[in-house]
Amino acid sequence: MMKTARCWECGRTTTDMRLYACPDCGGILMLQYEGVTESWKDDGQPGLWKYHRLLPDVPEACRLYLGEGATPLIPSRRLAKRLKVGELYFKLEGGNPTGSYKDRIAAIGVSRALAGGRSACIGTTSGNAGAAVAAYAAGAGIPYHLFVLEHMAEAKLAQVLAYGANVRKVKRFGTDPEVGDKVFGRIFEAARLNDWEVMITAFRYNTYAMEGVKTISFELAEQLQAPPTRVYAPAGGAGLYVGIWKGFEELHALGAIPVKPHMTAVQSAGCSNIVRAYEAGGRTPAPGPSTSLISGLQVPNPPDGTIALDIMARGDGSALAVEDEEIWEAQRLLAEEEGIFGEPAAAVSLAGLIRRCREQGGLPDERAVCVITGVGFKDGNRLLDMVAHKHVPLLEVERLDI
């Protein structure tokens, strides 16, 4: 089977799997898989690696596996009826080893770094990517250098530190787009000089590692008898959105699914650079800083936003924004109505569905999947806010009442 990379911007195709950007225009390279004659699945391999025929080449001895993938798909028991949705499912990515879908990216990217003999990994994070790469780098015995947001959630920072990453906070990173651009530039320079693997979770910066995201689509195709009509995905940098779309695109091309679902990107209104561009008919993310309080969605310069907008322009998707308060309410409903505890950035997918249901009076013909990207314990401060109004009385055993 031939694996090639095609530039998203100029269309150039290359078989050089060492390139991270188009040699002609510097555009984003996207991997293509040609001549797949065997099944797209290999049930003899663990986790994501059962899909190795549609993933970057990594020798079997270098394939890291910490239990990632095969996350549950849970049918709604209450919210589907309340919202008048035909079918509603939740893809629980908090079931991955470090508690988020980013483990899929880290598994592929760090395995590839190990196979390539890289001496270290380097990258950025708002929290979940850092924890994922730190865990897999620790498993591979590779150092990990990490730059994080100035106001990163403390629970996420603690998790990264627990895996032994070398961490530095950067002032105004996550709120000022110019600072973000400078951080990315410094990272690529350090990687070039030291032969390190860049582990920024965006197709623009590591298209190979990001191939791990599409395994969500592959699992959904196996878990559902018929493809969903619509998938709601949180969008910060838009890599998750693009990766899930790419997975369905490939399965459709192989004839494994009859139709592709509509992809809806959901952003916080406080950082809605993609949504504002979509609504204006633009093809590049709108400018402007982030004012959102939702950790993981504070990406004012979304690196994969242009690809996401191209996907929407071709008719495969759309975008909408919800207020932070709607996201927190969706998080509460998800916990109290379905027994699913996701972090706020994960609940934004449900907040988007709720917004559409309210605007349209229900979606009775929709088979919807909300991707719940990370477990709720990722944001300890938000957990305390959720229950601050609840009083727990302390009673003498003789006065116990039910």
C-alpha cells in the first residue's frame, strides 16, 4: 500500500514521509492511503494499532500502547427525550489513559518519534495534550519539553508534572495571538537545532501524530449499525474536528460507510474565531483575542481553522458558538441527567446540540453523536464550583434521616 502526503493548499503530492510542511508553499500536508486491498482493520493488534493500515508507518516494536482507544459509546437515556432528538450518543474520550482524546495523538506521535530516533519531544498545551504526550514520552523514555498557558488549570498542570515533563509557563499565552505565534516559532527552531519531535496537536504542526484522531471515526463506524447523521465536536484549534472528518472521508472512499455525517464544530463565544469566519463566509479564522474561561478552548489563533473552514465550505460541516454559561449548564446536565462527568471543554459539544434543539424545536430525525473529549476531573476548580451550592449536613448517628 502506498502512503503519500498531499498539500492542502497547493495540491502538491509527495512520498517523502519526513516532511512536516509542503516544500513548495509551506502548506499543511495531509496523508493519503492508496491501494488498500486488505481490510481497514486488523483485529490482532491492540488499541489504535488495529487500524495501522490507515495510519503512519511505525515498526511494531516501536508502537506504544497504554490502553488508548476503544472508548465507549453511550446512548442517551434522558436528554434525547428531553431535547426531542431521534438518537443521541456520547463518545466518552475520558476513558483514555490520561483522560482525554489527546492520548490517541500522543500514541501515534511519540511512537513515530521513538521509531525515528528523536532525542526528545517538544510542544505546547492548554492541559490535555501535555498530559498525554508526557505519559507516552515517559513510557518511551524520551524527555518532553513543554510550554503552557499562563493560567493553565492547576489539575492539568499537576498531571503533566506527575509524568516528569519539563514545563515552563508563558505570559499571555492562550489570550494573545501574537504570543502564540512566537511560541510556535521558538519551538520549531529548538526542534530543528536539537533533532526533537514537535508534538503540537494540530495538523499544521504534526500531521502524522494527528492521524490518531481519525480513529474516533473508525470506532464510531464499528460501534453504530448506521453512521451518525451529525457529529458535534468541540473546537479550539480545530484539529479534532478535522481529524474526525478525515476519518469518515477515508471510510467513505473505501466504501466502508454509505454516507458521511455532517460535522458541527462548537466553540465558546469568547473564542469563536472559526465560527465568526464561517458566519461571514470567510475561509480563514477571524482575528481577535480569547475571553473565554473554558480551558482547552482558549485558542485565538486556531492552527487548523483554515482546513475546518474549507471542510465547511465544501458542504461537509458547519460551526456554531455558545456562551460559557451554556457550556457549564451542559456539563451539569450531562452529569445529573446521564451520569457522565466531562470537563467543560468536553461539554461544549452537548451545549451546541442543545442550542440547535432549542432553535429548531427538536431534531427528531437526527442520529447525533456528541464527542465528550475529556473527563471532568481534569478541571478541579470547576468541579468545586459545580457543587459549591450543595450543603452536606453533619449529623449525629442517632439523628440520621433519609
